[in-house]
Amino acid sequence: MGLAMSGEVSIRLLVDGRFTLPKALLVFGKYFGEIYEAALKPMLIVSEGERILVDTGIGPLPAKHARFHKVIRKPGEGIEAQLKALGLKPEDIDVVVNTHLHFDHCGNNALFKNAKFYVQADELRYAYAPDKFMKNAYIRSFFDLEVDYVLIRGRYKLTEHVWLLPTPGHTPGHQSVVVELPDGRRVVYCGDAATLRECIERRNIPGVLWRADVALRSIDRLRSIRNAIYIYAHDNEQLELSLP
């Protein structure tokens, strides 16, 4: 994978595998009793010479979580294998953006020792002291690390092409990532603000919620983005994106 030159941007969707969970956790009020193999899809962006990784997938789960979630990886999947296929190592990543700090989005943070980690301040604060109903979604050893956290508050311009957009509701400090392409299209990495395609297309909020009303406002904010190419965090049919 060649680095984007100044003024250019490139994007690759990576596959860290899948993990099983009740599908009702992905969409509020639907799919009761169904088990779903949810995709784990970090995204690699190169902009202004910076290698930016959005989310880090899932790490080795503690026993109490592994009882309920099976992690499935085919040959060549997994964050390290996917980077290796592009000629990269974890230490080559300059920036990690965590959409939020649930265990399936920050599970491999510890691999990226040279990176700065961009997280909403509200998210890191909440991860250390979540409400009881959200406690199992956070695994402290995945985020309580000696890494360089850059705490941000609100909308943030990371590079000329890359914006971080607050989309709370799933969690208090959730953020999505918007990448502006030279042709005017925008790649929108929804994170868990829109877990599946129907969240955007039908305004269906996620099943795991900090606040439902705020989650719906965040979906509407994502829906208002023009010329958008949406990346849904756990849709297991949408596994490839390579731009340009």
C-alpha cells in the first residue's frame, strides 16, 4: 500500500474477524433470540502522510465475556495480519481513533505503542465509571494503558480530510469519523452509532444504549451528510472498501 501524497487520501477497510452476540444488541426492539456473527471492521486511512487507524477490533476476552461471545477469524483476518498484508506493522500506525471504548472497538489498543489515541473526553471518563447497565461492555485492561491519549471535546479536525464527529447515544462519548474525498464524496465510519445498514436507512437505533433520544439525534446527524458512503460497524455483508 503506497502512502498517499500530500493532498491525497486513501482508505482501506480491514477485517478483524467476527464475534457472536445476540442480534437484539445491534438494533433496538428487534431480532430477539437471534445470534449474529457481527463483523469487526477497523479502517485504515492515510492522510497527509499520517497512518490513521479507526478502532482496533477485539482482543483476547476474559473468561466471563468469552462465555457469551465467540471470536471467529478466517486465515488472513485479524488486525495484525491485515496490516501485514499491506506491508505495515502496528508500530507504523501514527494515530488511533477509538469511536468508543467498548471491548470490541478498543481490544487491540495495546499493540499500537507509537500512536496517539484520539478519544472523546466524555468517553474515557465514562469508561472508568460506567452505569451498571453498561458495565459489561467495557473491559478496563483494553483501555487502561500507558498510551498517549489525546482527549477531545466535540467536533475535531484531525487532518485536511479527516473529521471526528460526536455521535453520542450508544455511549456518552461516541464519535464517528468522516473522510472527505477529492471527488466530493464522504466516507462516514459510523461506529456503533449505526451498527447495521437499517440504522441509517430506517432510523433504527442500536440495541445497546446510554440514551435513546440522543442516539436517534446522532443517526439523523449522520443521515444529513451529503454524498456519504456509510461504513456500518458490525454489518457482516459489508466487508470491503478500498479508495482510491
